[in-house]
Amino acid sequence: MPKRVAIVGAGAGGTSTAYFLRQLHARQSASDTLDITIFEVHDRIGGRALAVNVSEERVLELGASIFLTSNRIMYESALAFSFPFVEESEGSTLGLWDGAQFAFQTTGKGWWDTIRGAWRYGTSPLRASKASQEAATKFFRSYQQGPKGGPFRGLEQWLAVQELLEYITVSGKAFLGSQGVGELYQREIVEGANRVNYSQDLTSSHSLAALITLAALSGDTRTVSGGNARIFSEFAKRSGAELVLGPGKGRVTLVERREESGYWVETEDGERRDFDAVVVAVPLAHNAIRLLLPPTSPYTLRRSTLYPPSTTFVELHSTAVIGQLNPAYFELAPDSSLPDSVIFINPAPPTPSLPPPFHSATKHHTYPDGTSLYKLFSTAPPDQVVASLFLPGAKVAATKSWRAYPHLPPTDPSEVPPIVLDEDSAGGAVLYPGAFERVFSTMESACVGGRNAARLLGQSWGWVVDGGFPDGPDSKPVKAKF
Ligand SMILES: Cc1cc2nc3c(=O)[nH]c(=O)nc-3n(C[C@H](O)[C@H](O)[C@H](O)COP(=O)(O)OP(=O)(O)OC[C@H]3O[C@@H](n4cnc5c(N)ncnc54)[C@H](O)[C@@H]3O)c2cc1C
């Protein structure tokens, strides 16, 4: 009898689950065949990784854009699939705008910026970087074999084993303060970057979010040429899964435990198919999928941790703009030079912090006619922001409105969701790899969640689940700079 697995959602979490399931299955000496079906409401693979063509020569990520070389699944998969990376543009400048003035600007000259940064922020950058590396090292234990590597049935257990639990209980501000990171560095650099990463301030988000932000700030990052979603398409392809894409047949509306064993999966077009296991790789906090699972299931018992009002998602507009920043917006003379990229930071106290009209405008390319390609992150409608922030004539080349990532407030460990939502007597289960997003939201953590889900299923079917990361027992970590 084949094992039939339904995966809901073709983002990082769903496609990585399929990929790792297939890899695990291939390593079993004797086992049932494995059929995987991926349901996806959109006509494309990638979820929140979405690259668009903005001009003949440019592709821009409107969703997830970077990952670290220490993110083993993303980085090593890109290398294994021979995907080239986008070339970094060198020497760009950054300005931190507080609504009234540029609090700090870099010059693009690495050594000079280092000296000026040291003068302004003292030892805070080093202290912050050390704290971030400590947290990252703990997270990367998730790749290990043995007890620290799981598989884990719940996020709380996972975080406890990695010694990450304490980080989610305190705000970024409180934690960084306790590590001796100065207020100025916190507000200007860490909070500025945290707004770009998670649209959240340090007081309202927990410390793990801030430390992830810092890791991206100081680490060695990559973007796949042609779009990060290529990795997820390749995962799906190599998994041999049946792809059911598009509204109607691809949108899952119901997952229901069958009387005997296994689960029904119903789609918007009314079709019902039965499976041995279901992996729900979508954010449940704002998804309309109904889960009809027994009253004794972890899902029913811990339902409140899956849909807490505090984890509403940040509504964010990501916009590709071709044009030039307008000096008048910054109350500067028309011929003034501006930094290449601008981050909107909170002003120094006692000036009150107001919701910023935009989080960041980052320059990605300059065209021969002197205009540039910018990526604008804003919670305000993009047309409104573009009209004031850019010189007349600027054009919106593409825009996408996201439910981007959850609000990440300091959280009591008992409020983090389970990963195993239900189990039947035949080794089948409903799993939720997206549980990880309750703690932070990255492509890598979604893939770590996918790998964990694959191993949980394999384990419940008596498979050997140790070894083989990411592409066979001989694989060695690629040397990563962090
Ligand atoms: C603007 C932005 C910038 C970001 N920047 C970064 C970054 O630089 N680096 C980084 O690592 N991360 C970044 N992230 C976060 C990252 O994109 C996510 O954490 C990650 O992609 C989540 O993957 P996922 O598979 O869990 O969810 P998703 O990517 O959301 O995938 C879920 C999929 O399920 C589908 N779906 C939903 N409901 C149903 C249904 N009922 N039936 C069938 N299919 C359904 C959706 O269409 C989607 O394709 C960013 C996110 C955004 C929005």
C-alpha cells in the first residue's frame, strides 16, 4: 500500500517537506511506495518568495529576498542545484531618516564607515553581534543528528532543546539592554533593520526577532539569480509530487479525520480525496482551512495557540519603483545628494515615535538615464508614498501587498503552537511545520520546519530518519561565513 501524503501550500515549508520526505523515503531499504500531492491555491510555486521582472535587465524580489550562507538548507540547496547568485552591488550608501533629519549616513567607504560607526556606537555593534551569533549557533543545532536535531513534536520542545526559549519571553529592547547594547545603536541600527525585516519596533517584538535581524545585518547573505523561489520549484520537482495548482482545485478548505484512519482533504471545487497524512504548510492564523479533528487531538486542545489575536500578520506593501528620491521630501535643496538607500527610524526621545510612512527605500540598480530601481517597503499605500518620496515621473514597476509575517510580541512559552496537530492509530498525522513562524519568519526556518515534518512522518512509519542532510549521508556543511 502506498503512503499518501497531502501537503497544503507550495511555499518554502510545503515544498521542503515534499523534498525531504522523498529523500528520506529513497533511503529506506524496504518500505511502501510514497505518493505526495501538493495543493497550492496560486498558479505558481514559492509562496512569499516572489521575484518579478521590473525591466528588461532586472528581476526584483518583492517577498523574501536574502538568506545567510549559514542557512544550510537554502544555501546548500542552491549550490547543489547549481543556481547562480545575484551579484552584490558595492559601495552603496545608507541614510537613517528620523522624520526630521538624517541621524546617521554611511559614506560607502568601508573603512571610514567602520571608524565613524565605532565613534558613534562604541562597543555596541560588537556586543550585539556576539549575542546574535550565540542565538544563531543555538538555532543551527536543528541541523544536527541526535537528540538536539529532533524531530520535534512541538515548538516549545524544539526551542527548549536548542536553549532558545528564554529569548522569546523578553522584548528585543530589554534583551539587548541586558547585553550592554547602547540605546542609540538599538534605536538607529537594530530597530531600523528590524523594521525592514519585520516592520516591528524593539519594544513590541521579542528578542529572537531582533537577533535574527542582526544576523542578516552582519552575516554573509545571498539571493538566487532569477528568484529564490527557484529553490522551492526544484524541491517540488525533485520530490516527484503531483502538483494541484490554482484556485478551485488547489485551495484546500477542509481537513477531516476519517472514521477508520487517515484524513479527507477537500478543495474549493468540492472534491474530496483521502490521504494517510496531511502537512498544513500555510499560516493558520489567517487561513480559512477548517480542521475537523478529534476533541482529544493536540489541535483541539491547544487551538488557542494557533490563532492568537496577538499574531495577526503585518500588512505590508512591497513596491518596485523606477525613479529618483526627492530631496524636497527630506527638506533639502533640489541639487543635494542623497544616500542610495533610506531607512525610516524612530526619533530620539522625547520626540514621540509615530507609525512611519515607509520603512525603507533601498536602491538596487541605476539605469543609464540616471534613474534607479528602488524597493520600497511601506504600510501606507504605495502610490501615496511614491508621490511624496520620489521626484515627479517616478513609476511603480510592480507592487505586491502581503500579509507578510506575524507580529512577534514577547511570548509565554506555553503559547507557542504544537507541530503535531493530530495522529491516528495507523501512523498517519496532521502536521503543522508553520508553527515555527510563531517565533520568527524566514525561508530557512520554514525549510527547517519542513524537514522536521518529513522526519516526524518517517519516524511514525518506522523509517530510519537520521543521517542524510541535505543530500545524502556524505554531505558536509559548506564552509559558511557568519
Ligand atoms: C515582504 C517580505 C519580505 C521577506 N523577506 C525575507 C527575507 O529576506 N529572508 C527570509 O528568509 N524570509 C523573508 N520573508 C519571510 C519568508 O518569506 C517566509 O517566512 C517564508 O517564505 C514562509 O514560507 P511558508 O512556506 O511557511 O509560507 P508561504 O510562503 O506563505 O507559503 C504558503 C503557501 O500556501 C498557499 N496557501 C495558502 N492557503 C492555502 C490553501 N487554503 N490551500 C492551498 N494553498 C494555500 C499560499 O498561496 C502559499 O503559496 C519575507 C516575507 C515577506 C512577505
